[in-house]
Amino acid sequence: MSYHFYADDTQIYRSFQSFSYIVTPDEVRSTIEACVSDINEWMTDNKLKLNNDKTELLILHAHHRPSPSLDSVYAGTELIKASESVRNIGVWVDKTLLMRKHVNSVCKTAFYQLRHLATIRRFLSYQHFEILIHAFVTSRLDNCNSLLSGLPQNLLKKLQYVQNSAARLLSFTQKTEHITPILKELHWLPVAARIEFKILVLVFKAYHGIAPLYISDMITKYEPTRSIRSSSKRLLAVPRYNLKTYGRRAFSVNGPMLWNSLP
């Protein structure tokens, strides 16, 4: 089992293939239940309690493939059924990684804030209102937005519409006016560019050794077998991937590809 810790939140996970004879879903279920049992026993010995009510199970799989037969596990005496999506540090992760629920949630919350901000727009100066826009709207668009790389354009357009609405409210412009000059005047990167910018910042930190180890381990410098002109360009190795809709979205693939494409 692999794991992630964040504050008091613990995540354990394991990868497997649905139709593999090496590691079957039943064996994965037994491994997870044994791991949870060990955690529960350790917590009991240390006068702590495992909160079964907050324990969730998420089975990730490609949307064009059938769902694995693993649909539930036992956490102690509690039967935990697989969820369609779970909330992870403010991000809704669905079982096929389409991120549709997360995008809809961000748009709903952002427009809720914009409607309330619109009622006080005329009472505030440009500088003060821009601070509120970034605090209540832009921060939500940027939160974990590196996970949205490679999503279909129809989902990114929803987020872009939120940013466009915020820009129009800040600059007192109508819907009939073209949005690109407004964003340039405000020095706001569009949503798709903000996603790439976030990924490249993480790659930059990993390249220079100032990123967390679990991020740095996913970045490998490209070392050609012989001396060529590209040796001095500080390129990164791009690992092989299977699907554009899944494998290419991985940080270990998308990050080096964006880095190597920089002028």
C-alpha cells in the first residue's frame, strides 16, 4: 500500500488492473481491509479513534472502460461502498478523473461570490475591488488548477466565463465588448494559461531542488547518449504514456512537455 498524509487526513491507495490474474480485485480488497485493520488497532492502542463515518472509497478507472468489480470494503465493522466522487483538500475528484463536478462546484461558488460583490461594486475603488475579486474568485480558479490540465475545452470554457464575468464587473464593461483586450489591460492570464503557468512553476521548483520530494521525484533531466546541440537547453525527459486523455495529463508527462516547449 502507498499513502499520503495531510494534517489529520490519511489516504491509502493501490493500483491494480481490473482483469489481471496477478493481482485480483479480491486480493486488493483484502489488502486494504488488512491495512485499515492495522491502522485501527494502532489507533486503539494509542487511545485514538478511527472515524468510520468519514472513511470513503474511490475506485479510479478510465471512462471508456467498465468499472472494476471492487465496489466496497470493510473498515472495521462498517461497510464502505465506492463513491462516485470524493472531496480531497477542496477538490472534487470523480472516479473517471473528468473533474466535471469540481469545475461545476468552482463555477457555482464563484458566481455566488460575484453576485454578492456586484451589490457593493459602486461603493469601492478599483484597487480595493480588485483585491476582493482575487480573494473570493481568482483564488478559487487557481486552487489546485494544475489538476485541470488536459480537460475538454467545454469545461475550461466554464471557468473562463467566470473570469470574464469578474473582469467585466471590475472594469464596468458590457457583455458586448470583446474580453481579450480587457484581460490584457488587467494583466490577467486566461484560465488555460494560468493552469500551464502553475504547472511550470512546480516544474521550475523541482528542477532547482526547492520542491517537495514527491514532486521532484517525478522530474528527470534529459541526458542524451551523445553530445548534441540540445544538450545545453536544460531539457527534461518525457516518459512514455498510453492515453492523451489520461497519461498525458500526468504531471510527470505534462510538466516536462510544457517545460521543453518554452522558448
